[in-house]
Amino acid sequence: MAFKGSILIVDDELGPREALRMILKPICKLHTAANGDEALDCIRREKIDLVTLDLKMPGLSGFDVLKEIKKFKKNIDVIIITGLGTLPNAKEAIHYGAGDFISKPFNVADIIAIVSKVFERRDYTAKISNLIQQIKELPGKEEFREEKVKFG
């Protein structure tokens, strides 16, 4: 289970932030932030693939951070990990682009499974993009253009 990539853990509470760091440290490059401003600064400086994000934080809320991430870095995956695990919050998070929603206290196996799913999907997407690029570069590709099929 060797993930390639970088995760930013954003939580104003040290306990959950450190717990996530300890769980994910063996399998990913990690960054941590204690608030939304630190998180956005880190995202601007570093290559981040995945953000785990708390909703309730002083200053910028998790929703504010999520909206900002999706404005300027749409390819970053976001998982909400929060003590505010309500259906309306989950709907709103998904509406703004979160890929998953986990309530605190979280289960270690769930965290690993969800992070694994995110990195597997990223890997498949990269492979498909690579394949498409290779096909575009093939000589004689003009022969493979999509033809219109007439019915009737």
C-alpha cells in the first residue's frame, strides 16, 4: 500500500491532526495546517494531491477553504473529516467539490480505505490521460477519427 503523492491535513485541533499524520505518515508525503489560511498558503507553495479538511475552524471555515481550493486548484481531491457530521453538511461539502465525508471520531481503516481509493483513482486518471496523449501522437492517427454513423 505505497501511495504516491502529497496530503495536506487541515484541522485546528492538534489531536485529530496528529492522529491523521501518524496514520498516513508511512504511506504519503505529508503537510499539516492548523487553520484555513495556513492551508491555502501551503497549497500555493507545495504540490498537494489530497486535502483532509475539518469544517469548523477559527477564521476561514472548512467550506471557505474548500471553495477556494476548487477555484484555483480543481485537481486537488478533498476529504472532509469533521465532528459536524450532519447530512446537510455532507450535501454542502459534496456540492462544493469534496470527494468524501467522514465523521469524527474516525476509524483508521476507513481513513486508509478512502485515501487509497483517492490515489487509485488519481493513478487511473493519469494512466488514461497518458494513453490518450500517446494515441494523439501516433502516426496515421487520422485514420482513427470518429466517423458519424447514420441510422435509418
